[in-house]
Amino acid sequence: MGTRVGELVERLGGQLVGDANLEVSGIAPLAEADASHMSFLSNSKFRAQAAASGAAALIVSPADDAFVAAGFHGARIVTHNPYAYFARAAQFFAALGEVAPAPGVDASAVVAPSALVDPGAHIGPHVSVGAGAVIKAGAVVDAGCVIGPDAVIGEHTHLFANVTFHARCQIGARGIIHSGAVIGTDGFGFANEGGVYIKIPQTGRVMIGDDVDIGANTTIDRGALADTVIEDGVKLDNQIQIGHNCRIGAHTAMAGCVGVAGSAIIGKYCTFGGAAMVLGHLTIADRVHISSGSMVSRSIREAGQYTGFYPLAKNAEWEKTAAIVRNLDAMRDKIRALEKTIKTLTDPK
Amino acid sequence: MGTRVGELVERLGGQLVGDANLEVSGIAPLAEADASHMSFLSNSKFRAQAAASGAAALIVSPADDAFVAAGFHGARIVTHNPYAYFARAAQFFAALGEVAPAPGVDASAVVAPSALVDPGAHIGPHVSVGAGAVIKAGAVVDAGCVIGPDAVIGEHTHLFANVTFHARCQIGARGIIHSGAVIGTDGFGFANEGGVYIKIPQTGRVMIGDDVDIGANTTIDRGALADTVIEDGVKLDNQIQIGHNCRIGAHTAMAGCVGVAGSAIIGKYCTFGGAAMVLGHLTIADRVHISSGSMVSRSIREAGQYTGFYPLAKNAEWEKTAAIVRNLDAMRDKIRALEKTIKTLTDPK
Amino acid sequence: MGTRVGELVERLGGQLVGDANLEVSGIAPLAEADASHMSFLSNSKFRAQAAASGAAALIVSPADDAFVAAGFHGARIVTHNPYAYFARAAQFFAALGEVAPAPGVDASAVVAPSALVDPGAHIGPHVSVGAGAVIKAGAVVDAGCVIGPDAVIGEHTHLFANVTFHARCQIGARGIIHSGAVIGTDGFGFANEGGVYIKIPQTGRVMIGDDVDIGANTTIDRGALADTVIEDGVKLDNQIQIGHNCRIGAHTAMAGCVGVAGSAIIGKYCTFGGAAMVLGHLTIADRVHISSGSMVSRSIREAGQYTGFYPLAKNAEWEKTAAIVRNLDAMRDKIRALEKTIKTLTDPK
């Protein structure tokens, strides 16, 4: 349940300075690492702490290496992105301790005869797989999941317990869908006739690329006619709602509780803070960053950081400022009146 | 997998102008429709596009018909609400391609002996049905649903996979509950004694009318003593939370991520934009429309559109305006001081 | 299905004034209580209504007792916190009508041979219990729940249907987890390398104390390295999201749709209104109360009530005020200019 530092470098790269035969059992933060651990320095602010660390080995950037080397006595792995290296090393250590679920279909699962389940896939207890569905090699479908007819689960994609993945939707390779997520539920589409809503059938799909993570209890609507599309590398946290016919660009990340209304088109490499909301039919450019709790009510054509939430205050102070906000037009009118009066005073003509 | 235009008109009404024997396979948007499709014009802005459409048939309003007729060579169905007609026609086409789930109870389901499951209902794999529950004719209960004791599922109501429908709650006819929704969970009711919460049992029910749609992962609390009530025709999108003892008036629609706190009474024909929030014990009149992201913190007695969210800005601009908002009372005081000074200047008495 | 008033007082305490042999079948609000009910007065505002009540017995505070006694002819239970007494009495009556689920494991459940299920626990239909999991005496695990390997469910804790409780997480005694909740899903942790996200394994746990309630479809992330901690007596409503490595202090309560980002440390005896949001890595002191819909974007060191949401208005008025908010710095500049001009007028030197 550990490895040699040298083996790690052979797998993950980086330049090793020091003893390749040091044994490490895992990764720990700088403050907690001892002689059985590796640690990492991803923020130069903590250089002194890193130099004094008791870790067996340190992941460090070229810029910090000279400073750290002067004080640190263990091995160093020098690499340009220590945090990314840490993530990969942590994946390596986590895999050491993990027992991969055995391939095969649990006896309690109900799999339609026409479904194609790869012999290398794992289907857990009480799973249902609909007619014509395809579960590819290395996929893991945990207990209680429901896979609709003609759905496709890509290679090495992992559905945690109690996911619902509806008919005809598809996810690519190496994805993760966390528990309680619902992929491909009907979009919210109605015609109104005399106040009464008439349902518009939602016949599109959800098409999800490779390397996409979807959080617990997140919901993604199927398209009305065309498809809802989640591009490669998108990361969605828990309790996110994506409306029908949205497109989320590659490598965009959204924190928990974000909502995106229907037909919004969101660029690549964007980030959305928790509980940010996007109205429907908007277009958001690439590399747009929306702060938590902000409502996006118009399209954004230019990359950058955008924010819009009411600042928190002691309740008594908020009561005062909110009352003024309600009457800001009165305040504006007063200022205009003052300007007029002063104009008369200074320029009486 | 298609129909004659004439058959559609016989079923759905409207005035047919043109060849009743034209075959159409489905509905497509104006821009995509070809000779195998119907299309529809619901917004006069697109009259010219409709007139030039290659669709076999067009759904059109009396007001637009003369304009369209001058250019369009296919059949026309003239009707007062083309969008509602489109919804009904789309339902018709969707039903053509659909295989209704077979009546009967899947072998893996666990149904209490005292439950009454109509022979015309469908109970999917791994469903649990509690003692005394009633599942009416034509109801469809998909895989993994849990129906509590003495619950009632109305005729032709469809519960998608992994819905939890708790004890004694009821839903009427032709409803849809999407995956992951939880109906009849305990309301959030506690007494506080010295800082410690003591649970108040939640013994009411959730009573849901006919033609109600409930979105994926939406939660509706059972009443504390009296019932939580969802009236006929209400449409709730995904991830909505309805607190105990609320009443949602008929034909009200709520978009995703809306929250309604306990004992709120909401009128008929209201709409709520995504992530709108309603505090507890409020009353909202009929035909009130709340914009997305708005917090309703007082009762609303008058129909109309209401809004309250902080406008989005570039982060640097928001930093400036938010700092001013925090000190709006200081700004108000400055204006008052200016007014006073000017009064002294203009009226020195 | 009822009890003598005297028996209730023997169990729950309080000072009985009147006939101990009165039979009561349950509790009703003042306005609805008749001779078969108890009722309670927790707000002095309703003293007159209480005095005139037709209830068989009343729960009343010492301060209100003299007033009530003058008019009320039934029995009185005098106690310092009538609302807490009501909650306990309501629990007593609810338990009378309840059939406790039978101990034992449903035949359709899949329980790993190495799991330790106490013979006094109830495991419902289609439940999965992973290797090494421990389900203690009196625990109730309803239909469709999935319990991960090495998880621990404490004594008399109740998991409602379709809960997912992930590997190695623990909950103490007398807890309630409502349907659809997901405990111990991966936190949202990634390193970024050239725009692409690399997953950081989430190897911590969720550790939940005693007497904790967790609402329907609420999600709690497991820690990245250390644990996410929910202390004793915490009450979480529905659709709440708690990020990885958070700590929620004892007896803190959160209403529906609250979101707490990762590594936030929240004090004891706090309350959070619905849809309040807390950014990551913040610290919130004990006895802080956050209003509904407020975004907490900085640490709070001092107890008290805090608020921050944009006030609701008719849409036309909001359009006006929001436009001014967007340009508040222009308004501030105008005021400064006015001040300068006036300074010149009043002090021309």
C-alpha cells in the first residue's frame, strides 16, 4: 500500500532530485506530512513551511525549488504544475487502496435481453437496464441505477448508486455520474391555451462527451426536438439544473446549485460559482467567469469575471439600505433638483 | 409512422385549406421543415419565413393566413392558437412512435398484498408498493419507485424511475412525476427548547390534483397537521422545493430551482421564474408573475410582474456599486445635508 | 388511539391542573380543538382564544395561566415551554398510531455477507448493504436505500426510501435521513492543467453526530483528505448542498435550498433561511442567523442577524432602480461635484 518515489516519477514524469528508493504511503498536506508521506508546494507563500517539512518527498515548481532545496532534506520532484502533479499522484495512491468492482451483472439486476452489456462492465444490485441499451467495457453501474432503453454508457464511465439515465441519452468515456443525478428528464416545455398548459413532447436527447463529471442530484433535461449537449471535460457539481437544448462548452465547470434555463449556449473554459443562475436563450462567450449567487440575465460576449449579488450586512443596516434601494429614483430626482438649483445659483441667467 | 394532414384535422380541429391526403411524418421548426414535415407559425415576425417554407403543411393563425397563403404552396391548418395546436400535434406524432409499457407487475417488484394495483397499470422492476396503496388503471410506475402505504396514484399518471411517493399522499389523473422527485417527505417543523430542536411530527398529506406535472428531484413536504395542496394543472419544473402546508393554485407554473417556504398560499395562473424564492406564510394573488432569481419577502395582493435581483456587472464595476450600496444611508445623509445648505443659500431667513 | 391527560403528564412532566382522567385523542390548533383534543398556547397574543377554547385540555405557560384559567373550563398543563411540550405530546400521539417496521431483512435486499446488520434493525425491499457496513439496533432502512461498504448507521436512525449513504461514512443515533438524500458523494475538487480539470480523489468521510435530521434530496460531500463533519442536533431541510470538509456546528438549522461551499466552518446554534448561500473557506461564529436568499461572502465573527437580498418591486419599478444601481458610481460623482460647488459658493476663498 505504498510506492517508491522513483516509480511515481516513472509514471507521472517530473524531475527527481534525491533518493528514488524512498518509500511513500500517500500524500499529506505540508503541515501533517511525516517521513511516510509525500507533500506538495503549490503556493509560494508556503515556501518556508515546505522547506521545513518532515515529508519524505516534495512536489515543487522550478521557481520554488532553489528556496526549498536550501532547507529541505528529502527528495524533490520538480514539475511545472505541482498541484496537477499532486492530483495525479493522489489518484495513483487512491487506486492502490481500491478494489475495482468485479465485472459481471448482479443476480438482482433486471437487464433487457436486447441490451448489450460488455462482459467487462459491472452492473450492481437492483439495477434496471432497458431494451437496446449499451453498457461499454469497464463501465461501472452501481446499485439502484436505472438505464433507459437505447441509452449508451461509455467505456470506464462510472454511475454511482441511484442514478437515472433516460432513454436514448449517451455519455462518453471515463465519465462520472454521482448518486441521484437524473440525465434526460423531460424539458419544461408547454404551450398555453386559455391559461391551461399543454405539454410539448420532449423528443431530443442528452449527449455527453468524454471525461465529464456530473454531481449528485444534478438534473439535465433532454432536448425538445434537438439535443442538449454537454461537451468533453465539463465538470458539474451537485444539485445543478441544466434546461433543455442547452450546450455547455468543453472544460467548463459549475459549482453546486447552479441553474441554467433552456437553450442557453455556454462557452468553453467558463466557471460558474455556486447558485449562479443563467436565463434561457442566452449566449455566454468562452472564458467567462460568473461569481456565486449572480443572476445572468443577458448574453455575455466578452471573457472576464462578472458578478451580481446584494452585499450582506447586519440585518438592521440592510433594512436601511434596502429601503433606499426601493426609492433610488426619488434620490436621483433629488440630485437632479439640487443640480438645477445650483445651476440657477451659479449661473443665474 | 406518419399520418395524413386530414386525419390530424379530424382529431385536433382547425380549418384545413389544401390537400387532406398529404402525408406528414412529424413536426419540424420553420427553418428545418421539408416536404415530409408539418411546421407552425406562432409569431407573426416569422411570416415571411413561413411563406417560403418547404413544409408539406403549416399551422397558422387567421391573422397570418392571408399573408402566408400568398407565398406558401402546401396545405394550411388555420387555428386561433397555432402554438397550442403544434403541442397537440407533437403529442400525436410522439404517441405514434411510442410503445406503451405493458400492463402488469414486474417479477422483481415488491407489492404489499393489501395494495390495490389495477390490472391495467404498469409496475416496473424493483418497485415497492406499500400496504393499502392504490394504483389506478393506466398508471405507469417505472423502475425503482417507492410508493408508501395508503398512497393513491391516479388514472394514467406516470411516475418515472426512482420517484418516492410517501404514505397517504395522493395524485389525480394524467399526472407526471419525474425521476428522483420526493412527494410527502416530512416538513421542516421543530420546537426549540434551550437551543435544542424537538421534532414536530408531520402528519398531514400531500394532495395533488389532476394534470399536474412535477419535475425531476423536486421535493414536496407533507403538511404538519393539515395537508399540502397542489391544485389541478400545476406545472413544476426540476429541483423545486415546496414546504409543508403550502397551497399552489390551479394552472400555476414554476421553473427550475424555485423554493416555496411553508404555509405559503399561492394563487392560480401564476408563474415563477427559475430560482425565485417565496418566504413562508405569505399569500400571493392570482396571476402574479415573479421574475427569475427574485426573493418574495412579503405578500402580493395585486396581479402583475414582480422582480428583485441585483443586476449583473463586470466584477470590477460590481465591486464599486456594491460598496456604495453598503453605504447608501451615508449617501442619503449627504444629499440631505446638501438640501439643507442650499435651502440656507436660497432662502437665508 | 388516545390517552388520559394524566398519563401524558406522567411521561412528559408539567403541572396538571384539573381532571387527570380526561381522555384525549390528539392535538389540534386552538381554533379547531374540540372536547376530544388537547391544544396549546405558545403565543400570549392568543390568550383570549385559548381561554374560550373548547379543548379538553390546554398546554399553557405560567405567565399565561392565570388569564386562561379565568375562562377555560378544561384541564391545564402548566409548563415553561408550551411549544416544546406540544412537540413532545404530538410525538407521543403520532407514535400511538404508528406501526413500527418489523425487524429483519426483506428477502429482496442484497446484504454483503460481511455486513453487520443488528437483528433489531429493519432493512426494506431492494436495499443494498455493502461489505463491512454496520447497521445498529433499531435502525430502519427503507426501500431502495444503498449503504456503501464500511458505512455505519447508528441506533434508531431512520433512512427513508431511496437514500444513498456512501462508503465509510457514519451517522450516530436517532438520526433521520429523508428520501433521495446523498451522503458522502465526492467533493468538487480538481487541479487545472492548461484548462483541463484533473480530479483530486476525495478520500475523507462524512461524520454525522447524534439526533441529526437531513432533508430530502440534500447532498453532503465527503472530505477531500480530512472529513466533513455534521455535529449533534443539526437539522438540515430539503435540497441543501454541503461541500467537502465543511463543519456544521451542533444544533444549527438550515432551511431548504441552502448551499454551503467547501471548507466552510459554521458555528453552533446558527440558523440559515431558505436559499442562503455560504462561500467556501469562511468561518461563521456561533449564533449567527442568516436571512433567506442572502449570500455570505465573508467570514462572520459576531453573533447576530445578517441579510443581503435585493428587495422585490413591481417589475417596472425594479427596472428603474436596477438601472440606477448599475450607475451608482455616477450618482456618487454627481454628489461629490455638488458638494464641491456648494463649498465654493458658501466658502469662496
